[in-house]
Amino acid sequence: MNPPDNRQLSAASPTRDVDLLGAAEALRRAARKAQALAVQTGTPCYVWRDGRMVNVGGPASVGGRPDQA
């Protein structure tokens, strides 16, 4: 899997598309909620940090099955 593109959504580039207004903040809000839910439920949640994929949620399972952790 390739790392995400380093380009960021910029508030400096205005859009007139109503569907895109507020999309960047909505994505950040959804990411925060997903990470919080992963911590609460012990579910793995992976994000890119410092060029590496790291688990910010619960413990990762071996083989993708929780009973093998």
C-alpha cells in the first residue's frame, strides 16, 4: 500500500462548490471520532505518522482474528 499523498487541503484555495465547503473539517472530525471509538472498543485503527503506519487504537490481532491475539 502506498503512503497518502502529501498534498493537504488548503483553506487558502476557496471553492464555490457547496458540497466541498467544510469537507476538510468534516474529515478531521470523523477521524477524531473513529480514533476515539477504536480506543474505547479496543479496535485497531491505523494512521500515517512520520512516514509510517501506526496503530492508534486497540491491540492489533494476529491473522485478522481477535481470538488469535
